[in-house]
Amino acid sequence: MPLNIPTLHKIEELKTENEEVKTFKFHSLEIAKESEPGQFIMVWNPGIDEIPISIAEATPNGEVEIAIAAIGDCTHSLHQKQVGDLIGLRGPYGKGFTLQGKRICMVAGGYGAAPLRFAARRAKESDKHIVVLEGARSSTELLYIEEFERSGCEVRISTEDGSEGYKGLVTELLEKILTSGEEFEQILTCGPELMMERVCEITRRERIPTQVSVERIIKCGCGACGSCDLGGYRVCKDGPVFDAEELERTEFGKWKREKSGKRIAIKRNVSAIKEAELLSIPPSRFTPEYEPLLKTEVCGIDFPNPTANAAGFGVAGNLLYRYAVAGAGAVVTKSVGLYEREGYPNPTFFEVSPHSYVNSMGLPNPGIKNYRREIEDAKYADVPLVLSIFGKSEEECREVAKIAIKYPIDMLEFNASCPHTEFAAVEHNPKLLSRIIKEISNIAHPKGIPIAVKISPNVGDPAGLALTAEKAGADAITAINTVMSRPIEPALDIPILGNPTGYGGKSGKELAFGGKKIVFELYEELRIPIIAVGGIFSAKDVIEYAKNGASVFQVGSALVSEGFDFFPRIKKELKDYLVANGYKNIGEVVGEAHRK
Ligand code: DHB
């Protein structure tokens, strides 16, 4: 497997398709041979941003074509590029279309024609009858009509101004065709969300299986950060192509998320957005199993098992809910602050060596006042919920904590150690850390909410710092946060991360060595429990962290490599180990290395 990191590719050809769209052609055998219609690649405009773009064509001889519409800063700047300029590419990512039946109708709106062009060409290779309905405001905006025709598709056009084809919306054209008796075994659609929602309404009524290519804000591109959440699905990993039925129990067509993760309505012409319109569809209640070998009590909280996701692997409550259903014994939110933050430009997350990643998301979060709904969604799973919070001053942290304790949370985790924000991490100022922890304790402890403090190896004396936190009122220490790093693109000699400073934090496999050592040191110094995080990929890692002194085990990078299946696998491996070695409960392992 190639590393999940942008690699530079020369622009081989550029073609202006219409006023808005240019086709970029690259040569990459590696990307082309893996690409399926509906998948996307991440396109890095060095020093500017990295954006997801659907694959418009990928051929066996390595040609990769993408359509870029100039609609934002990054795409406008890409339009200034010339043949021979270098662009970073990685992928392909996501789940593409699955073709079904002999007669397929593809409904394209605007640059949504791009992935359908690739799908249509592939479908024609297996001799299917393809009808393409392409809609645009005006004939000058039509895209890839010639390419569809050249690959043998029957193309029908609609324009809103009537400059070509049917005058009106492409969804009206679809309805007309279906009511005239034409039959299809499948519909594929890509275009503006409200258009696709209407397509789904029509095809549901007509009972035609439908696949939809959805667009959301994509940051990491590989299922780590959860920015592209749609009803608990990660569009970058679980999509972008979904069966229409999968979308029925989501907010598809109703609301989406901004870069910060804040919810915004999709419907146009709505002046006042009612709160209720931004709600999720509630999942069913989930009660976890408290397994005798794995159940754990920490800070007075009963955990069904001692695993959890690490902070940062999910903004959305629905995604946290999915971790719990997969088997996590607790869930941890993205770090939430007082104010909404959209985070840094991409690249924000990539792989630097196998299973080790660097991230610099930039603390994107909707702000604590907007976070209630996420917590309520997560709480449909009855596992302990840890709210990760941050703030740069006592005042800010006090305000965050005052709002946080009104939510149905089980624990706070104060993130003292994000290694790359524009303000210094609080862990570099032990006096400030002490004041903040006292402040938060005064607010949270009367409500029975314990506080963990998350520290990193980026300070000289983590155990001394942890002791300071304990004395100030911390109930647990979470260790370790990511290790400061600054990866450089060698040919361009610029940082790869979009963070203006180029700094990020390294997570994953390589973190476990240092993490286990620090947990060992913490256990020697502290009376409070330790929550381990850093490079946990196997039961062996959990056991080593436990022997060194940790009681709860958070997992981040392994979720990128393995996905939700990580939780059931690790639980089984742990139980096998405990039974084989005569332990009655995982708690008996905790701190064993210190009793030898
Ligand atoms: C982010 C990264 C971290 O390592 C962390 O502890 C908190 C936040 C981020 O970039 O958002």
C-alpha cells in the first residue's frame, strides 16, 4: 500500500470545458489502476489547500482526469496553473458506484457530470444501455456531453433557460421520461443536493434502486477526523456514493456541516432556520454489555470495557454513537472550545510512515454552545461520554466548563497539549495549568463530573506536570497526545501541512514506545488513574500500557487503518489473553510492571 500522503504530479494537459470548469489530466498508474467510478482523489494545491475531487476518467495506461470548477479560493488558484506545474495527489478514496442491471439512467447536475462520465464509460464496456440526463442553467454550462456520446450513451439535455434541450429542471425531465413508460433498473445521480434529493423522491416512488454521490466538507480524506459526517457516516470513507435508502435516515437534503462542524440548513430561500430543522434522526437506543473480564471502574464511572476512541476522531455525535455500537467502552468528543473554529486549511492529516500519521486540524469545533446536539446524539448509546475541552486562559476555560456541565456528560478531558495552535499549549505553563484545573474542578466536581488532563511528550517532565495537575484537582491523566513534528515536501521544500506554521502532531504506531514509557513514569508519581493513548493497535499494546499503569485505553490511528472492526477485535484478543493467563478482570493487570 502506498503511503497516504500527497505526492507531486505534473499537469499533463489542461482543457477549458466551459466558463467554470477545466479538466486536468495527470499520469499516475498507481492511482489509475485503483480507481473506481464515484471515488475521489485529494488534490493538493501546494501552500494553498487540498480538496476532494471526483475522478472523471482513469484509464489502464495511467491517465487520470479530474474536472475542477472554479468555485472557491483553492479552485480559482488551481485554474491559474499551467501544463507542467506540480500538484499533489493522493487516493483514490471512498466507495464508488456499484452498477446494477442492463438499463441505467444517470442524472447529472452541473459538474456532477464528472464522476458519471467515468461511470458511463465503464458501464458501456460491459454493454449496458445508458441514458444520461444532464441539467444545467444554460447550454454554456453543460459538461462532457461529447464524452458521454463518444462512449455510446444516449444523452438528453435540460437547461433552465431553454438554450438547449428540455426547458426546465433535469428532475422534471426524469419524471417525464419515467411517466412516459421508459424503464430503468438503476439510477445514478450526482449534482446539487436538492436536485439529488428530488431524484430520490421520484425514484423511491417508482421503486428504482438509486445511488447518490454526496458532497460534504472533507478534511482528512481517510475516515479519521469525521468532518464530513452525514448522519454518522463518514462521506470520505463510507461514501461518497450511497444507496438512496442509506440516506433516508440521515439529514441528507436538510442540513450539512460547516468547516467547524456546525450544522447549517441546505434549503435555499429560508430566512429563519428553525432549530428543529437541524436535528438528527435519532438512532435506536444502544445498551452495551458489561463483560466480567473487561468491565472497569475509573473515577467512579463504570465502563463496559476499557476501550474508547481518542479525542479528535469525530465531531459528530452520530459517529461517536457508531464507535459505541462497534464496541467502544466509552466515547470521547473532539476538543471543544468557547468559540467556533473552522481549523486550518488542508492537508490536515496524512501518513508519514506505515500507520503513523501527522495531523494539524487546528481545533475545528462548533463552539461549546453549539455542541449540545452532538452530545445528545452520542448519548443514544449508553456508554460513558467524555467531553474533551480546551481553552487558552482561565476565563475561557471557566466559561466552557460552565456550559459543559449542563450537558449529559460523564467526564471532562481537558486538552492541555494540542501541539500546534496559534497559542502555546497550556501544558507549557504549569502555573496556568494549575489555575485552570482548579477553576474547572470548582465547576465540575460539585456536579460529580471528574476531570482528566491530557498531556503530551512535548514537555520536559511529563510526570512532574501530571503531578501538578493532580494537585490542582485532576481526577485522571490522559497520556500521551501527539508528538510535535513538521513534515516537509522535499521537492518543493515547503511544509505539507496547511497550518501556516507547518507544525503538526504525530500519532500512530511510532508513538507507542514513548507513550508506554511515560505511562510507566506517571504510575510511579501519581495516585490518580491513567488513561493511555498513543499507538494502540493490538491487545499486546493494551496489555503493555496496562502493566505500566493505565486503566483505560483510547484508540485513534488504528481506527484509520482498521475502522470500526478494531473494537470487537481488540476486545476478543484481550479476553483471550486474560483467560490464557489466569486473570479474572483486566484491572488485575493494571500496574503489574511496578509490582515485580
Ligand atoms: C488537534 C490536534 C491534537 O493533537 C490535539 O490534541 C487537539 C487538537 C487539532 O489539530 O485539532
